[in-house]
Amino acid sequence: MLGIQTPPPMRERVNLIDNNLVRIEHDNGNRLLPKVYIDDSVFRELCYLWYDSLIIKLFGKKIGYY
């Protein structure tokens, strides 16, 4: 959990829609119900920092944010 990982190098800003890496569709033409489809390579880059994470939930206990 505390291993040393180097984050991926900073990417230059790219318009993902123009490069066909992201597309947005509206459910039944309703602009209030968008569906966003992300290319697998973009999704992997977004999830890279959390790839080796472990999420633990304690049952029956309340955990505060302080």
C-alpha cells in the first residue's frame, strides 16, 4: 500500500472527442441524460494510481472524516 510508484508522465492537453477517444450520446435524445463512452486506453490512465489499491469497509462501525 505504501510502495513507491512513479506516477505516469504528465500528458499534454488533447481534445479527446476530436481524437475519437471519448464520445457522448444522449439517451432518447434527452440532453439531460448523457452517456459518456471512454476508450480503454484513457480509462487505464485514469485508473493507474488506484490500480493496486485495497478498499476496506468495517461492518458495524462508524468512521468519521475527521
